[in-house]
Amino acid sequence: MTDEQTKGASAMTDKITINGVDYVPANSKPAGNRAVVVVDRGWIFAGDVTRENSRIVLTNALHVFKWESVGFAGMIADPKKAKADLRPIADVDMPAGAEVFCVPVKGDWGL
């Protein structure tokens, strides 16, 4: 190994960069409580999630109205690139049973 390779090997990180794109382990999870929440009847919201008393409350909420040119995973990865139409709304309070699934996202997602 060269000295530069040795330095890189000793400085372990949880991400690698290839062609300017950062990659992280599949099991890594964004810190914080922001998430995109898909609920019954096709509604999709994003916000800071609190779960209490069989309720889900989203603050700093957004309605994910639509997006273009990519699938759901692409919209989660980069809402701007996906041309997502994110509409700020009042806090959302829903029964926990309405949740279909939830995807944790970075704390500034959609803001």
C-alpha cells in the first residue's frame, strides 16, 4: 500500500464517494424524526414525526402532492430532481392505523 492508501484505510468512514455521489450503508438511517409517511387512501405526507397514544402527529408538514420522471424511491432520494410538488400544510394528526408505511429521511427533507 502507498502512504496515501494507508492514510485512507486508517481513516474509516461510513460513506464512500464515487463520481461526486456519496454512498452509505443500506442499514444506515437518517438521524432525527423526519419521515415521509404514506397513509391509506393514497395520501403522502412528510414531516417531523411524533407517535403517542395511538396517534401520529406530523409537524413542519408537507403534502407530497405529485412528482415527475422517477419512481417513489427517486422522489425520496432527491425531491428537487424528481420535480416533487411539496405543499406546506398545517400539522397533520392521524390515527396510527392509517399509516401504510414510513420512510425516514434527512432532517431538512423538503424544506
